[in-house]
Amino acid sequence: MSADDLVVSRPEGLYCPPGDFYLDPWRPVDRAVITHGHGDHARYGHAHYLAAAEGASILRTRLGEIDLTTLPYGEPVSHNGVRVSFHPAGHVLGSAQVRLEHAGRVWVVSGDYYVAGERDDPREHNTTCAPFEPVQCDCFITESTFGLPIYRWAPQGSIFASINAWWRANAEAGRASILLGYSLGKAQRILQGVDASIGPIVVHGAVDTVNRAYRAAGVPLPRTQFVTEVEPALLAQCLVVAPPSAQRSPWLRRFGDYSDAFASGWMQVRGTRRRRAVDRGFVLSDHADWPGLQRAIAATGAARVIVTHGFEAVMVRWLTEQGIEAGAFATEFGDRDDDEPGSAAASDATA
Ligand SMILES: [Zn+2]
Ligand SMILES: [Zn+2]
């Protein structure tokens, strides 16, 4: 670390000394720059919030009446001589990387981001939000949620084909299909990716709240219903999209016989599926896989990389082998996917 670093770690969170503001702070501060609406990145209690305009409705839905200033992607604002701008991270609606420019240096804080595979393939973009845009910088602060070589996502087309086949088989056998996924981001990706002609789609109230923000932002989603709106005879044909907190809750009893599944990057590891005690696991993530992380980091051209939440040690070793100056910040961001139990974001206020 050097005295003129643009971002340092403080007990309250990541801090920009010349700008005198924090990035996704985990303790209440005066000025917070927010990358996206997940609970471990956007917390209550800050006096002022700055975020990408595309994520404003999500932040207001989750945090209520906050003092929020927004900027469209790519549009800079100057604060204490630091030029701040937001750039798409491809993770959830409104998710952003934060670009900081001061005295000729450029640093980028990634927040959480999604980019998959060794090459950029538009078929693998997350189409529920603006795709990740690489930003040239001197120092890139990257997440590393899935920063291990075992994490390589299958093509989205094959993941959704598996989900559709599971739903269709359940419908033919007369049981509902309960698909658990985090209500912000994962649920909307599921809804957009499935074949809505198989049967009615029912959503949990927590998912519907977020859907409203997505639809208002112009993100196309198929028709969804509340359980009370579906003819009882059709409940066995339903796909039910619900947050993980709904698992084994009384809310699920009204569907009668059902099969349940969980959609998460962690489903790539068999032990996680067993611990979750669901019938099926679908490996669908809103975070970069191992080749995606490598590609995203390389695209920034950064000579220095600081790794946060995830597999910091493995990533730092790999970066050092590439001749990149690498270090890590300890953070209080969820070091597991947002839908893992025990992560800060798993306590979904609207679930
Ligand atoms: Zn996130
Ligand atoms: Zn995160």
C-alpha cells in the first residue's frame, strides 16, 4: 500500500482518501458510493448515497427513503477533485463498477460482476441488465466469489434446457416445481430464461417486489402470478420461483406434492447440494466464473489488482504468476453467493 492509493481499507469499509467517501461501506458513514442493491453491498444508515441511475428503484425498494443521488452509466461527477463514474457490471439490474480518477491515476472497484467463459460471447451475457464493460485502469479491485479453477459455467442455453426438462417432467407427473433463487437478480434471470409455455409461473411476494422494479426499467419478463390467482387444478403444472428462505416454509404447503431445486453457482459443488437438501441443483450464477474473472481482469490492463471477498489467496497467487502486483482487502461483503445461508444478503428484508 502506498500513501497515494485511491482506495484503502478502513473499519467502516473501503475508503477513497482524496474524495473522502466510502465504497459499499458496512458501517454507517456520511458518504457512500454503492455498486448494487444486494444487502451486503447496500446497507442501511448512511447519510448520503451515490449510485448508478439504473439501480435507483432497486435501492429505494430495499432501503426506503434514502438520500440518494444517481448518475447514468458513464457520466462522471467530481467530488473533492476525484472523478467518479459508474460502468455496467452485468450482475443485477443497476449493478456498477466504480471508476475513480484522481491526479492522473485511475482505479476501478468492481463490486460484484458477471462475465462467463474464456471469450466474450453475447449468448452468455446476463440479459436482465446491461452487460459487463471492461474499464481501463491502473488498479482493479476485483471480487473473487468463484475464484477457483473448478468454477466454469456451462452455456446458459444448456442450463435452461435442464431447468425446462425438470419442470416439464414434474408437470407431467402432477407435481409443482419449486425453484429457489435469490430474489434480486437470480429470480429474474430464471424467469427470463425458462420456457413459459410449459405452465403457469408463480412468484413469491419477495420476487414480485423486485420484478416490479425490473419491469419498470423495461426488462422483459414473462407473465407471473401469485399462488392465489392460479386455478387449484393447475397448481401441479406450476413453476414456482421463490427465495431460499421459502424452503420448507408453510407457504409451500399450498402446492401439494412438489419437487424442489436450487439455482446457484455453489451447486457445482456436490456437498452444497446435499446440505441444501433439495431434489435438484442448477449451476446458475450471477458472478464471474474462473475464466471470466481472468478475462475481466486482463481486459482492464491493470498493473495492480486488489482481490476482495472470495478466494483471495488463490487469486493473488495466480495474479502474481502473471506478473501483476496483487494484494487483498478483507471486507465484510458476503464471501459466498448472495443466496447462501449465513451471508449478510441472505437476510432478505422483503422475504
Ligand atoms: Zn451482489
Ligand atoms: Zn459481493
